[in-house]
Amino acid sequence: MKNIERRDFIKKAAVAAVGSGALLNACSNEKKSSVSGVVSGETFEWKMVTAWPPHYPILGEGADKLAKEIEEMSAGRLKIKVYGGGELVPALESFDAVSQGVADMCHSASYYWAGKAPAAQFFTAIPFGMNTQQAYSWLYYGGGIELWKEVYEPFNIIPFPAGGTGAQMGGWFNKQINSVSDLKGLKMRIPGIGGKVLNKAGGSSVLSAGGEIYTNLERGVIDAAEWVGPYHDYLMGFHKIAKYYYYPGWQEPASFIELIVNKNSFSKLPDDLKKIIEIASTSHCLKMFAEFENKNAEYRKKLIEEEKVDFRKFPDDVLKTLKKYTEEVLNEIAASDPMSKKVFESYKAYNKSASVWTNVAEHNYSYLK
């Protein structure tokens, strides 16, 4: 039976190759376009708000680049003006602005909207969860994007994955974390599910926009803060006001950026412009992740060699305890909200399968590096 299957596979592959050549030849000789429909000459001018400071490296710049790429791909038929956080609306009011049609789209992170839709936070990062490639796989081939759309449907919003930071750092602290008891009473800027885990560990999570973190940490409003990784954290200047830089980023092993679009605005676009938004957003998932990987490696070295930053690993017992609290928090969120339960069950099942493959394909040699 196996030999028959193998022969069938080879036969089908050969037929496909021949068919592809014939199809390409036919297309090259075709005088008329095979694309159905007429491309509209109508132009659109949209507003994009963001959760980032204006033109902020990689994140804010990512919004700028995405808007420019959409305009270029559409031959100028869809022009998008980008507003940084606070320029049109406050950064953390961007979701409402898109939902209500004040803006047509927003570049942000979904866990900022957990207070409006608890399940939204699953689409940015899950502590101790999947890595970037696993989570991307879940989004595109495991039903993740379909669930994301379902979560945002009541808000008149359509989501698109539009970037990723990769694994993050654990954050900046002004005291050493030697045991779980050191987390008690700690005031830390940490959003999403990670913030709820910190609360369970006896700390106090604070949600603030990126532009507010430095001042809050400098003035002692917070004792610690996590932002992204070496590159962004260097630019933010956290090494000047915090003593210890901890890793790993247990709270965000993979972190995604979203492009959310007002459903009414989107429905008015011709099909080709809708597809352009989708394709441009998808391309930025790869581009942003690749840029973060490049910059973080460079700036980790810079922080150590030039700034003499004290990089420290969280003690194993702290990580084990945070993982236990994470499981409790995730189960509590799932039990309190049916949509969260639906998303979490999908994520958890995919994670189990993906982890097995990653262990086989990668972990069996990565330790040798």
C-alpha cells in the first residue's frame, strides 16, 4: 500500500508540474486579463490611529510603512494618514475610535482591549505559551484569525495580524528578584494576562501607554516595567533609571501587533483594495519580526558592553511559580467568559501539537549551540 501511495504521489507531482508549465504558457499568450471585474478608479482617504508614540521605532514606524505600502500597492487609490498615540485620540482610546468610525483603522496590541473583550488578550501574548512561529501557525492555519474576527465582531471591527516582536525581556527592576516573595507589593507596568499573573503573585500590575513608562519609573510611581526588548528598551532609556534587567520574558514569549479596521469603512472598498490591506498586513508580520530579531541581538550586546547593564535570569523557582499562577489565571478567564474559553481551548490544543513538533525539529539540536 505504501508503494502504491508513493507512486501516486510522484505521478500527481509530475502531472502538476506539466500542468503548471502549460498554464504559465497559456497565461503568457493570453491577450485579455483573466481577472474578473473592473478595477475602480475611486480613491479613499483614511485615518489610522496607533497605540505608539508618533513614528516610534519599529512599532510606530511599522504603522507608517504599512500605510505607505498600502498606498503604493493601490497606486494611490487608498491614502492613509497615520496619527501617533495622542495626536488624534489618546493611545488607549484607539479601539473605541475605530469602533465608532472616528478613525478607519488602528495599529496596536490587542491585550490593551481586555477590559472591553476579555478574549482579545489571547491575540497578543500568552505567558509561557507558544513561540512566534507556533503562534503564527495557529493564527493562519489553526483557526486563530477566525476566532479573532469573532471576538471583534460586536465592536464593528475586523482584525488583521500586522507584526510581531518575537520573545520579549522580563523587564526592568529597581530591586533584585531572588524569590517569589520579592514580587509581593511590587508595582509594575505589565499589561495583558501577565499583569493578572503578577497580581496573583502579590504584586500590582499597572497599564500605561509606552510614552508614560519612563516618567512613571523614574518618579517611583512604579517599581518595575516591561516594554519589549533590548533595542526598544535602550531607546527608551530604561537602563539609566533601573538597576536590573531580567529575562526571560515569561509574560510574552511571542507578542503580536494588530491592524484593526472599521467594518463599515472596509465594506465600502472594492475587493482588490480589501485584498491589498490583507496582504500588506501579512507581509509586515514577517518584516517586523525579522527587524526585532536583528535589533535585539545588536542592542543586547550594546547594553552589556557599553552601558554595563546587569542582565539577570529569573530564578527557576520564581518562573515555576509564575507558570503555576498563569495556569490558574487562564482557567479563571476561560471560566468567566465563554468566548475566552473558546479561544483558549483552541490555543491550548494547538500548542500541545505544535510543541511536540518543535521538540522534535528544533530542541534536539538547539542545546548544542
